[in-house]
Amino acid sequence: MSDKYQPLEVEAKWQRVWEEEKDYAIDLQVAVGSKQPKFYAFGMFSYPSGAGIHVGHVKNFTLPDVLLRYRRQKGDLVYAPVGFDAFGLPAENFALKTGTSPQASTAKAIANYVRQYKACGFSFDWSKVIYTNRPDYYRWTQWCFLQLHKAGMAYQKESSQWWCGACQTILADEQVNGAGKCWRHDGADDPPVSRKSLKQWFFKITDYADEILEATPGLDWTEQVKAAQENHIGRSEGTEVRFSLKGLGSEERSLEVFTTALDTIYGATFMVLAPEHPLVEELANSAGNGAEIAEYARGAATKSEVARQQARVKTGVEVDGLKAVNPLTGMEMPVWVADYVLAGYGTGAIMAVPGADERDMEFAEKYGLPIIWTTKDRRFVAYKDIRENPKDHLLATDDDLDGLDMAAAKEAIFKKLKSAKIAEKKINYRLRDWLISRQRYWGAPIPIVFCGKCGAVPVREADLPVELPEIEDYQPAGDGRSPLAKAEEWVNTACPKCGGPGRRETDTMDTYVCSSWYQMRYLSAGDGDQAWDPAVAGKWFPVDFYNGADHATAHLLYARFFSRFFYKKGLLPTPEPFSRMYFHAKILSPSGGAFSKSKGNVIDPLELIQQGYGADALRVYICSVAPPDMEVTWDHNGVPAAWRFLNRVFALVDDYLKNKPVKTGGSTADDGLLRAAHRCVAKSGRDIERLKFNTALAAQMELVNFLYKRASEDNFADPAWQPCLESLVQVLAPFAPHLASELWQRLGRMDSVNLNHWPEVDQAYLKDETITLPIQVNGRLRGQVEVSAAASEEAATAAAAAVEPVAKYLSGSAVERVLYVPGKIINFVLRKG
């Protein structure tokens, strides 16, 4: 090969070798009996879009690849799986536009991804690839559904959900953005989502809310992900209170309210219903302003919950003729409908306390509603302050509870209301059951048959998979059903229970279902007898390292739900899927915004590679630019700079091979070279484990600079050069595996640098050659001296006494004793007088 660094030539060679030698393949079952440490890691798998990979993909997979390669070099059993999250709307929408089937477009996209992944040098085990759109995978996705259904954890109900007109499908709350638009159709010209009532399938994730929440603080996960999940679950301990109603024939009814701020009930001056509250539809038919109420509710249905919560201007409509009675004060309070109250939280109704809640205060001031101060402060006091400092605030009221601190008041108020049988303790969650139904074609079919006699009947496990039929018309049915509803030959089938006529469920599963269990399927990819082998899972599960930059409250929460469910069934060794979850930051465009095809600022990694810089330079740039959790803007000079560094490494080794002495003559190796190499090895290993890839590479660059300087002085004459350069190549290998493999071979090593070859650190070389000792005279600092780390007390004392400022103090004085702490300090104690 060339004596110049040719990345494309080097990388093609080693990618071919790795594939032929199957360097990264591992027999998971054989490993079950091994006592070697295992390391199972991967980044969130990708949806294979027609556009191919971008630099975000490269970062997503390079981060775990560095760790995987490092652990292989350490001699661990390492598994680096790869797969494709291949169901989803883009392929179906592409089919609608072009007539190309999702099967064909997805296969083409996957083939392109495979080519691009291999070009990037990721050390995947290509013998175990999974594809979620293939029957051998979604057969087991359907099996997971059946296990949940059998356990009562999958159910169907009529529900009002978000509907995207562009997608023609239902969306989960997590798929509606703050602007009230679909996550896939959020452009300026895209319409907002709306509400639609359909019969839907759900998973009972709420049954696991408490245990997931309790386990979250102890996870070795990025803190922002843990916080997001805790907020999403939103556990609140409070009280449900029933308020009696007056007017509009409501005297026999009551309004239930959940509150965590029971101690402020004396300050409640109006009530607010969410537009979706069941009472609102009734009121629209009986209130004097029913038409106005109905119109307001329709408008609220076009907004997402996030948009409603974030709206700066609060709006609402009073219900004419309806009052709610405060059970403690007897005050008749107006009832309003307002969209800042959400139906999905609590009971969908609140008692409004403008004296202690900013939103209620803003609403009261806008509409001229009464404000009652709840504390003796006689001013607005945010409830957060009352909750955190209850004894600092005293209740203000006209009855026997007046003057109690708010902690005591809360208990006393509850006792009063409980004795009246209108209050009880409640725990509420923001989390809702997981809606999995999608009215689209390109997804895993839900294995249910509807029978006029038997109802909804699960398909027998032996009859799985329920395969997607090939269809020609991908246009949704238009009535809320998926395109599958028009495939009559497929839809009409026999009931699995009675054998009578039945119709298949035409909804498909949310693609998050496919990705909620793939960490288990990776352990038995291709197994036709079981979703995964529990014995293999016993060795390899959970995943040791997992990373991504999205889906903190969707995929990551759902994966925890699935793992817990199957752990309880005895099929997994632990309830948590990921031992360590690292949420890395995204790479931004040079202007600081997101990369976007429409803006024409997308960086194609393959173009950078093929320009001659190579994959190693791209990998090194991504790892060296900043810590992985820091957001960075793309620097067009970054990859060329990384290439120059790698070129210097190549040239250094090449110069050594051309100029090294034929024989060393038994000369002694220079400690300076070995010390520099061992320090670099120690820092590289330590920083890789801490995910400080940028500082690991900085240490390697520092070593290269040192070696260039040393080479100019001794022209590679020292015998330490060979082990020093080998160490450099070994620590570089996780970041630039192609170049490291090439240089390792050129240095005369015929095995793989990527396997069992992390250099051992000799601790002796990590000790400082010299140390700086502070010098005191009678306990006061008077100077410092640099001495050998191995210096004796006598040598250190003599050197300290000779230091100019210290010598002046010692001159003419008798030294009573010298206090010497080796390596720390030296203190001359002078005789008094």
C-alpha cells in the first residue's frame, strides 16, 4: 500500500477484512457459560428513510462504537447489534405519492443504510440484523400483544384522540407538538390536529406508574431523561372534593375536583371545567349561552394540551345559570369552561383560588372575578411557597380554623370535609394508558378478530404472524379506518374461538410497540421458536449502555414498561432494560439551527468520507469537538482538521519504520517516551469510560506532538519507540479503527488491534519525576522547591535550605528541628532567641 495516508484505500481494505474474518460476530449462546465480563451496547436504532443517514446518525452510533471497541480491546465479551425500525408513516406516504409499495421503498432504503453504516466503520454484528417490518419480527411483536392481552393489560375502548388529517391517523399525546400540530406535519402551512372519537386499543402502562416512578431515581441515566419521565408520570397526592351544584336542574348532582392544595379551599371563588368535561356537553344543551359554550369547546379541540398550557392569554366562557357551592364558606361560585384546564388530569375540573395560583389570578383579573386571600399575609402568596413553608403562613378565615398554620389547616380541613362525606384522599397521575392503535397500513397488524358471537377474540399464537397483505390502494378508508379495511379478502376470516365468520382488526400498532422490545429480540434474532431465549437474556440482559437524542418520555418509558411486564413473567432477569442510558446532545447546523432538507443545509456523511477524508476523520471530529452531552454547531473545518491529525499519526509511524535502527544494540529504553505513552494510555482509558472522548483524543494529540519533538532529537534511535507507537495505535483504535488496524499491521503485528489489545498501564510511569514542595519557616510559607520524587529527606532538606528566600531566614538562626512530610511539605522550626 501507499506510503502516504489514503483513507479510502485503507478503510475499504479493513472493512473487507472485518467482514471476511467476522471480527465482530459473537455466539451469544456459547457466551452464556463464560465467566468473562459482557458488554452489550447500542444506540437507538433508526428508521430507514429514503434520504439516508446524516451526521446525527453517525454521532448516535459512533458513541457506543467507541465503548464497544474499547471493551473488545480489554478482552470482554462484546455484542454490538444492529437493526432497522422499518415500519412507519413516511414509507406509506411515499406510496401514496408515487405508487411504490412500502415494502419496496423500505427495502431500498435499508440497503442504502447498510452500505452507509459499513462505510462508517461501526463494529456491528451483521449476522444478527433485525427488521421490524418483516414477519419474522412482527410475529413476535404480535406475540407480545397477546401476552399483554392475556394478562388484561391490553384493552379496547371508545376514546377521543388527536387526529392528523394529513396522516389520516390517530396520534398519541407525545406526537402532538406545542403548536398543536402533528410531529410529522408541523410546517407553517400544515393544519393543526383535531379530535376524533374512535374505538382504540390501549396498553395499561398506568398499572406500572408507581413502580416505574419509584425505580427512576436509582437509574444510571442522564438526569434530564429521568426528570422528564418523572414529570410525564406526574404522580400527585391530593384530595378529591365534591362541590354541590345549583341551577340548570343540577341540584341532585355534584362536581368532583382533585386538588393538592386543599388548604386553600377557603380562597376558592370560581370553578373551571375543561372543555372536554362530560358536563360541558350537557350544559351546551341547557345553559342560556349553550351555543357559545359549544363553540368554545370546538375551538379548544383544535389545540394541543401543550399549546393550551403555554397560552399567554387565558380564555373561557361562564356557564349562565350554574353555580357551585363552596362546602366550607357556603359561597355560591360561578362555573366556567376554560381550556387551561385539562380533561386528562385529575377530574377535568378545578376549584380556582386566585389568591394562591397565578393562572387563576390572571383569569380572575381578566374577567372581574372575586379574589380572596387565603393567608394572614393578605396578599398573593404562590401555593409553591405555602407548600414548601406551610408553618410560615397562617390560614385566614371566619371560622374556628382561623390562624392555624397551613400544615395544621390542611389536616383540619380534610377532617371537616371527610366527616361531611364529601372528601377522600386520592393519588392522581398525569400519565395515561398507552394508545397503540393507528389507522394506517404500514405497521404490525393487531392480532384480533371481531366475531358477532364471541366479540373481540385474540388470534391463536400458533397462527402468528398475522401478515400484512399486499395492497394497491394505500389511501385511508376516510371513515377513520386504515387502508386495510378495504382488503376484504384479508379482513374476512374465521373466528379463532367458534370458527364462525369474523373480521380482522384493521388498525395497526404504533411503531413504538416494535421498538419497545427490540433490546430483547437482539438476543435471539432469527429464532423461529421464541421471541427471545431466557437463558441468553440471563447472561446478556440488561443492555449495558444505550444512547439517543430523542424519545425521553415515549420510547424510553414504553421500553421500561415492556421489560417490567416480561420480568414479572419470569422471562427476563431484571425489570429495567438499560443499565446506563446516555442522552446525548444533537449536532446543529453551522447557523445554529436544526439541519433540514428544505433549508438545504444537510451534511451528507458519505460525501465527506468520499471526498477523501474517510470515516475515521469524521468519527474523530465528532468525538473530539466537545463532550457528547454538549450541543455543538457543525464546523466545516472540523473533519479536515481531524484528517490532518490522523495524517500526522500515519506519517510518524511511516517515518519510524523507514528510519528505525536495524538493531537496538541492547540499549536501555528511555523513560521519557514510556512515561508519555503510559500516561496517555491511562488518561485515554479513564476518559473513554467517563464518556469524555474529547479529552481522551486531546491526550493522544498531545502525545503525538511530544513524539514529533522527540523524533527530531533522536531520530527513532531509542528502543522505546516501538512499544510507544504501538500504545498510541492501540488507544487510537476505538476512534479511528481503520487507520489503527493498518498501522498495527505495519508495525509488524499480524493479529487484530481491535481484539484483546488494550495496553497495560505500568503505574510506575504515572508517578511524577519531580515534585514541588512548599517550604515553611516556623509554620509560615516562605517559598517552594522542586525536587526529585524519589529524593531522600536529607536531599530535600538541603535543596529547600538553599532556596533564596528561605536561606535568608535561616541565616544566623539555629534550626531546632525539621518537619518533613514526604511529597507534601517541609517546615524549618527555628530556636527562639
